[in-house]
Amino acid sequence: ETGVTQTPRHLVMGMTNKKSLKCEQHLGHNAMYWYKQSAKKPLELMFVYNFKEQTENNSVPSRFSPECPNSSHLFLHLHTLQPEDSALYLCASSQDPGRLNTEAFFGQGTRLTVV
Amino acid sequence: ELKVEQNPLFLSMQEGKNYTIYCNYSTTSDRLYWYRQDPGKSLESLFVLLSNGAVKQEGRLMASLDTKARLSTLHITAAVHDLSATYFCAVVPSSNTGKLIFGQGTTLQVKP
């Protein structure tokens, strides 16, 4: 247990569906992240939130919409996805990205399959 | 744009042998991380390296950082089967403290 919990663990959705991924951290961290992990590709940073404010959007298509209502919760809303969006989506949190010795702790991930 | 490259991408080795995984990055950075990922599991933090010449050891794994060469190594000593996993290095660019950029990962398979 890393203190970062993601739900659901697995999700199958059609291209016209709307679904949401949820991430919750119990570590008292101020920053939260979404990463995408596809087969045979490096982990891709999608979004960064620091103190509930989005500080990074790594050219992510608008069919992915993040929401950070507070420092403990992060959502990724999914709408009209494509099959190539199938991947493992990982959430992470860290105390403070500006601190030199800060570490990111990862959740177990949501395995998303778009059919 | 920061690029992080690991090699090798796949490593099959016998138990008891030593080997090194390399991580090169393309721009200045003030910190580098090594993570481990088991199949179907999340990423587990192994090491945080913060300065040139930093060396950290945990069990059979030792990580080092050369910021001038923009190179980190993860050395495995006398490998055991339990070390089989995928190992990632990740770098934070000096210009952006919120962005953790990962290498492709090195899948290590330790055979009895």
C-alpha cells in the first residue's frame, strides 16, 4: 500500500461512453498527477495539479478532462475515447514538487480498455 | 524537450551474476529517481538521487548519479529471482519541478 488508491482497477468502455477514474491519496500531499502507461512506451505525464491548481497539461486531447476538487482527490473524466487510449492510467502524489527531496508515490493504476 | 533513455530495455541474467542498467538524460536535472514495477502492480520508489556523485544502496541494488555526464546507473549485485521486475529511471528537469519524465523501462528477468 502506497497511500494512493485508484478506482476502478479495471474498466472496459465503449467509444461513446462517459466514465471517470478516481484517485485518492491519504498522505497529506499537495501535488497529484495522472500518467498514462501504454505497452512498449515510457510513462507519459498527462496532468499535474499543485494545491488543486492545474500546473501542467502535456498536450492531452480534450476527451480526457481532469478534475481536482481538493488536494486529496483527483479525477479523470473520459468521453468518446479511441481504442488507442487503452492503457494503464496511473495516479501519483507528492508532498511538494518544488522540494528537492520530494518523491512521487503511485497508485495501483486503472487498466482501461476501449472497445 | 527532455529525453530519458535507458539501456538495455530487456535483460535476462542468471542468478548470482552482476549487471548494470544505464539511464541517460538530455538536459540539466537536479534529481533522479529509480522505480521498480512488478507485473500488474504499481511503481515502487527505490532511490532518490539529488547531487552529482550521489550513491545509494539498498540490498543488492546500488544507484549512482553523474550530473555532468547526465548519467545514472543501477547496479545489480549477485542477482536473485526476486529482483525480476521492470526498472524505471525518472528525471525532473531543473526548469520544471512538477514534471517527472520517465525512461522506457528495463525489464529484468533473473533465471535460477
